[in-house]
Amino acid sequence: MDSDLVLVIGVVAVFLAIPSLIAAFSESRPPRMAITLFLVGGAMILIAAAMRPSGYRPDEVPGAFVRVIGRIVN
């Protein structure tokens, strides 16, 4: 698996944790799914950074999204 793909999946998982967290708090239930998504997404981001020798700078993340979407479209 490519490090760009792992990074993109991790970032998407972390962003999906936000609505889940808000929904859990608004319904007064424990945010189990939000915490799980956040942990899995964070772990995937760390794995992607470890897979790439130079790591990822914040300005390289949009380029990773473009490369992954480009591979999916092609």
C-alpha cells in the first residue's frame, strides 16, 4: 500500500470523527465511534509518515490527495 493512500485514508477517518463526536455529545452517549475513528486515523497518519523516509510536511498533504484521486480516476 502506498504511503499517500494510507495518509489520505487516515486524514479522512480523522475528519469523519468530528461529526460522530458532535452527534454523540448531542445525544448524551459515549463517543466510542469517534474515539475509534480518531485513533485509527491517527495511527494511519503516523504509519504513512513512517513509510515515507522524508515524512510529510503540511503543505504536501493536498498533493497527496491529488495523487490518490488521480490514480482512482485514471
